Amino acid sequence: MSKEIKVPAVGESITEVTIGQWFKKDGEEVQMDEVLCELESDKATFELPAEAAGVLRIKAQEGDVLEIGAVICEIDETGTPGKSEPAPEAAPKSEEKSSETKATGEVKEMVVPTVGESITEVTLANWIKSDGDYVKLDEIIAEVDSDKATFELPAEASGILRHVAQEGDVLEIGGMICKIEVTEGEPTAAASSESSSESAPAAASGNTNYATGHASPAASKILAEKGVSPESVKGSGKDGRITKEDAQSAQKAAPAPAKAESKPAAASAPAPVSGSRNERREKMSSLRKTVAKRLVSVKNETAMLTTFNEVNMKPIMDLRSKFKEQFKEKHGVGLGFMSFFTKAVCVALQEWPAVNAKIDGNEIVYNYYCDISIAVSAPKGLVVPVIRNAEILSFDQVEKEVVRLATKARDNKLSIEEMTGGTFTLTNGGIFGSMMSTPIINAPQSAILGMHNIVQRPMAVNGEVVILPMMYLALSYDHRIIDGRESVSFLVRVKELLEDPTRLLFGV
């Protein structure tokens, strides 16, 4: 009887893992609770123990990405030590099979696919498969960055991968990115058997193996973002593997050598300026370049003005304090400020449709729906995912959508559809401590509302000085389509709805 070993649930937000390293070979006898392999997620590295004693049958290879619940291996509980001895003969069998694998002579040229109507070029961010690796059909081989999102590039055939473009190269749509030498058969089992058989003696002899200096997927991402070479990081994981924690420590410690070098220099040749004078250069990402281009374009091509008002946040804060526990218990999500602002903005947009409109050539397009864009600071730059038809959503639906989109933005998982088509934008500089700002319109929209920090200030209320939590609101708008009366009236209406949130229930 065979016992199926599946990928266990390792966290609420983790949906897939990568097989980092097999500690046991296919056909080898294992004991109950013996560690079989390492599993890597985007957060941590986990060990997979055997759930029974018997002969191991490997179903997934090192480097494979598996979903939670997928079968990773089987344990033949009927196997005996006597039967497991012929395991070394399994390698020749697989080698026999791999010897049958041969090139067909066909070469599949892969080009950059069309990823959006307005996208003309992409940047090759990361090769997931190395040059010369065997890849399977539809296996993810690389990541490409556009000015809007990050996309995964699947293999269009099975065979040997040959890189044409390098990481960091900017490629036009339709440009060649790699070639695949199509082969018959699947030599991956043989290759993994060879690597396993080679790595096992190395580990036994105390020498380094493939894992030494190898970074996990999460660690690779951190090191790449910080510009730190994996060769300069000492891994603390199994067999010297670089873990996520090692990468986080490295990014903090990276500037240290430079400081150490600057001290002797100062001692040998005194300079008028003390301290480190290091600098770092990195190439702008496609997303950052596009954002910069669009911001300058908006400033130059629109008649942008900004009007301000202030809001007493005490009524909303009191309402949140009263119902936040019940709200979270019932809906499974916290009651934040974004739902109040989103609902207030939707009501005001329907009363002042010009603020929800846009200019298209010589025409004004009025939108009778509210697709609210939310500005999010993502690792690769500013993105603005969209809450569709926010005017019909309840408070809990808005909060759930905000959490979903913000999480995908920080994980660089947003799709093109999730970032296009907004009619009005909300941006919250207050989470970074901003007191007041003039936000720039998110084209082709005509207005954007900036939220800021909540500050306790003395205010005159009914002839008395009262300390209240106040927030400045800033509405930047295109004066070509929105007049002063409409902009000010819109902002005053938002203020009324926020200072008396019960108005949102009755639409008054």
C-alpha cells in the first residue's frame, strides 16, 4: 500500500511552495518522521517529514512549484530493506531512459507576447530557469516587467532552454527573448537523479554542494532588489543555502564594508568632509520610467488646480471605536477609513458628474459609475488598482477589496485589468505622515482626492475651544473640465458626509 505525501498548509496567505532540495533519493527506504526534503515559500523554508515508513517514490523534482495539497511523493509501505537495496539500479534505468531522449532538430523561438494595448516594451526582470536547463511545456521560465505590472513567461515547448536576452534588457513586443531546443522525452528525472547522486556524496564528504550559496526564491528577490550579490552572502540554511533571513541581514549590513574602507582613507588623507560618501546607481524600471513620464505629461498638459478643506474626523473615529469589534467579527475584515472615504466620494461624484468625467479629444465623457482607483506604494513603484462599481458596494465589501488589491500590489501580482479604467483616484499620504500636499491627477481622469495625516488641533466650536482630530483634504482637478464651483462644492459635500457619516446611510 502506498501513502501519498501532499504539500501541507504552511500559512493562510501561502498558496504554493517550491521544492528546494531532496534529502532522500527515489527508491530509498525512509523512516517515520524522517525529513524528506525542504520546501520554500515566499516567507520561509520548511522541512517535509515522512508520514510513514517505507520506500520513497518521488513525484516532483527540485525546483518544481506546487500548490498546497498537491502530491509531492509516495511512500510504499510494503517495501522492505531487502527490496530497497536495488535502488542504485534505478539510476541506470533513468539514465537508460534519458539516453533515449534526443533532440528533434526543431528550435522554438520565443518572443515577448502582447500584454496590453498600450504596452510597447517590457524589461526582462528575472530568469527563473538557467541557460541550458531542461524545461517543460508551460513551465515558468522568466519574469518580465511592464510599465503596469509583472508577468510570468511560460515555456512554449519542452526542451533545452537557450537564453537570448539577459536580465535587465528592455525588449519590444515581439522581440526574441529565448530559444528552446525541442527534445523528445523528459530527461528531468535522470537529471535530478544525477544531481541527487552527486550531491549526496558531496554532503557526506563535507564538501559544498549545489545548495551552498544558493538563494531561496524569497531571498533571491530581496537580494536583487537591494543589489546584493548572492556570492557575498553566507547562507545559514541547510548545506549553506541562503535563507530569507540571511538576505534581510545582508541588505542591512551591505553598506558596512564601505564605511570600513572610508575610515582608512580618511586617516591616510584627511578630508574636510567626514563620514561616508558612497553612492549606488541602478537602472530605472519600466514602471518607474512610465510613472515619471506620465506625471510630467499631466503637469504640462492639464490646467491643474488644487483646492483644500479640513475635516473633523471625530465622528468617524467614534463610530469605528463603537462598532469595529462587531464589524470584524461579522465580516472578517477591519473597519478602516478607506470605506468611509470611498462611499463619501461615490455619493459626491454622482451629485457632481463633471468630477467623474474625462476629456476624450473634443468630447467630454461622463461616467455614471464610480471606479475608484487607490494609489498604493508597491516595491517596484506607484500603482493604482481599481475598485469597480464602488457605488454599489457595502462598507465590508469595500474594505475587503482594498485589502485584496493592496496585498496583490505589494506582491507584484496585479493584472492589467485591475489597474486600468478608473474614473477617480484616492491617495493617502497621511499613512507616511504627510500633513498637506497637492496630488497630481491620474490621467485620463480629471480629479484626485488627497487624504493626509490626522492631527489633534484646537478648534472653535460654538464659541468654545475644543481639541479635535482634524485632517486636511486636497482635491486636485483639471480646470478645463471642472469649474471652481463644482470642485469646491464636491469637496464640501465630501466634508459633510465624513463629519456626519449617518448621511451615508440615507443619502442626504
